[in-house]
Amino acid sequence: MAETTSGLLDTSVMIGLDVIAPDDLPDEASVSAVTMAATALAAGMPLYTRNAGDFAGLEQILTVVAV
């Protein structure tokens, strides 16, 4: 029985899913909304997302734009 792998996917991996072989990815994957928010905050940029609810409560420090 093969061991199940897990990992945190970088945003660039999510963007390139159409060209990345599924076998190159972990069996169980997560995407870090916290990392995206922290990056946007550090850069002084708004965060554009399809999942604005993931960032609820950060409105005082981060501009979240739902697309």
C-alpha cells in the first residue's frame, strides 16, 4: 500500500493546474489563504479573490475584492 502524501500548494501551482501532471502533486492538498492575505498586506495591495468569505474579518487591515 502506497503512503498518502499531503502538501500545501503555492498559488502558482493552482494557476498552472492545466499543465501540471496530477502525479506530481500530493494526494491531499491545501491552499493557504493566509499566505495570500499576508503577501497582499505586505505589498500594500488589494487581494482579488473568488472566495472573499475566506478573508472575512480582515477588512480593517486588508482590502478584499470579490471577483
